[in-house]
Amino acid sequence: MTSLKKIYLIVIPCLLVTAYAFAADDLPGYNLTIGRVRDIITGLACWVLQIILAIMIIALIWAGVRFFLAHGNPEKAKAAVENFKWVIIGIVVILATNVIIATVDNALGGDASYLPIMCEGDTE
């Protein structure tokens, strides 16, 4: 991985958090409490999760299209099935993020009472 890509992997999430904080009611550093930081991180996590799930659904559809376009070619069909398998595994991992976070948090002796992450529009 080039150093420019590494920089992008650090800078872009920082810019997203900063933009989200500026779009909020008060400026960062002014009346910024732990609850406010948790709200910013939760909002960002919900936004990223929704985008990733949309991408996964597109990938799932693409895997199905690849399977139909194989036209009985065993190599192309096998590649499409393999792609489908990895898309399904990705969707399961993304949907299991709350369980993964809670497991790691509990293993480190933390309190995962902030889970599940509730996005706007979710009902309790």
C-alpha cells in the first residue's frame, strides 16, 4: 500500500468526523461531553453501516448476474458462486458488528451497555 493511500485512510475518516461535528448543534471543543462524542461516533457508525450494506446488496446482485451470465461455463459459475459466498460472509460480519464489538469489549473488561447501536429511526 502506498503512503498516499495510508494517508487517505487516516485523513478521510478524520474529515468525516469533523464535518459531522460541525454540522451538529455546537462546535467541537465547546460543550463537548462524552455523551456528545458517543453521539458523533454512533451517527458516523450508522452512516457507514448503511453505506456498506447498500454496497453489499449491490455486490449480491452482481454475484447473481455473474452466475446467470456464466451460461453453463463451469469456471465462470464457480467464480460466481465463490463471489456469492464471500458477499454473504461479508453481510453476516457487517450485521454482527454489535456482537463483535461487545465480545471484544467484554474480553477487555469493558462494559458494552451502549450496545446495540441505535440509529435514527430505529425503535426500541
